[in-house]
Amino acid sequence: MTFPLDSSARGGPDGDVLRRAAAERFARWVDHGHPAGLPLPGAGRTRRRLRVLHDLALADLSLARLAEGHADALAILSELDAPPAGPGERWAVWAAQPPGAVLTARQGPGDDWLLDGVKPYCSGAHSCTHALVTADTDAGRRLFAVATGGPGYTPVAGTWQAVGMAGSDSPDVRFAQVPARPVGDVDAYLRRPGFWHGGIGVAACWLGGAQGVADALRAKAGRKEPDALLAAHLGAVDVALHGAVCALAAAADAVDRDPRDREGRAEVRASRVRALVADVCARVLDEVGRALGAGPLCHDMEHAQRVADLTVYIRQHHAERDLAALGAHLAGAKSDPESAL
């Protein structure tokens, strides 16, 4: 993968250039029919689904972010019995709810609802044709399908200043009386089993990015004379990555055994896997950085961008807040067979 350089020469890729390049790769991925070959979660081939997402992220984390959102949207539309995406449509899921930003929905004329307010972290804001967006209503939070690019839809300039994941194009979007169609009932987006299954897909993307970071260490170890310290770092990275791969594989098999979450384990399963993979990614970033030093971060643009991308991407895991939610759930549980051999 090569990054086009900004002609104004800051010494690295320009954010707008990265955004446009990722958008073009995303459009080609959708137009060539790759999403059609991605199994739905719980359909018996969830390992295959996670592998595809992992491999996309191994090559390009910003593309993986856009592709994962599109794939998640298709799964949500299917799970909530909504009309499927049409040919050439590129979908996103925008469900972030940080403090301060509020998006509301009210019923308009006919069957349409109208969206007003600001939604943050809208990956693919300039390249997606449609999005599933959470918004507050008088009865509670609901999910809505919306077409982008029409009157009242405005990505807010300057709200995505990230160096890492610059190509994911994730600014705030302002909605002003934008027509939308409800998908599912109040809180249906959160109540469905696929909410947790989808979270495992994001972890597969994180792990693909970590594998890509680790490749720089493997390449260096293969070119040098035997070096005990380099070998020790590579061994530590390999063990961490192997554990995460095993956890994802086990989670995929568990999803396929119980796609409707009748046993009630989906939340704990996804929370554990996401926490474990996020920790592994952080370990890989640290080990590779200590093993290779500043050289590749300063002289290898692809590696430096991948490190920056992964550092931002794994912040979708909310660290101690997510661990606290997991602990609270476990405190009220009797036992969990998935935690035993």
C-alpha cells in the first residue's frame, strides 16, 4: 500500500488526500461486490467474516473502518427486518453518544421523520451514500436510515483533525430537518444480539492493524543477524497475537452456536474479546516501538501511519469504563461456561 503525498510537502500524507484515497478504495470494495461475500454474524461462517475484516485492516485500517461500518449496517438492516441496501450504496453506522452532542428526531409529514442536531464521529461522512443513525425521540432513542448529501446534511469542517485514522473521514455531521426512516423500535438497536456480535467485528479490525504493525518487527528480525533482544520482542508479540486470534475464533464459534443469544452470553463475550484485543494491540505497539526504536516511525511512512491509525482506532474501547461495565455484569451472574476449559 502506498500513500499519495501532499504536493505542499509537509513531509507526510495530507489528511484530505488520505480521506479521498480511502474513499476511492472503499467505493471499489463495495462496487466489486465484496460485501455480498461477507457472511452475516451468526450465519455459520462468522470466523470467515472476522477473517475478512482482519485482512482488510492488515492492509489498510481506514478502509477497514469504512468497510466494517458498511458490513455492520447490512447486518443491522437484516436483523431488524428493514429493506436491504441497494446496488452501489455505501452505508455507515453512526451511533456515538458522547456528552454535548445531541441529535433529535421528530415525526414529519407522512411516514418520514426529521433529524435535527449534531452527530459526532461519522466515519465516511463524505463518501457514504446512506447511514444508520441513532437519535433521541420523545419515546427514547431510535435508529434511523438516512440518505447523505441532500439539503440539511452538512459535515462540519475542522471537526476531524486526527493524524491517526485520518482517512476514515470521521467528522461531526450537522442535520437540519433531514428526512429519515425509522429502523426498528425504541432501543431496538441496542437490544438486538447483533449489537454485541458487531463489536467483535471491530475487534477483528483492531487485531488486523496490530498484525500489520508487528510485520515491521518480523521483517527486521528476518534481515538481521541473530539478536536475542529482537527475538524476545518478536516472541512476546507472537504470543500476544496468537492469544487474541484464539479468542476471536472461539467467540466466532460461540456466536454461530447461539446467534440469537438465547443463553444471554453475548455481552460478556464481546466485552471480554474487545478488552483482550485492545490490550494486545497496546502491547504490540509498545513491544514493536521498543524493539525498533524511532527509525521506522521517522523514515517508513506506511509503518508510521499504521501505528498512528491503530493508536486512535483502539480508543473505541473505553478502557476502564468498559471494564467496569463488564465487572458489574459479572457481579450479578452465577457462572459462565465460556470461561472454563
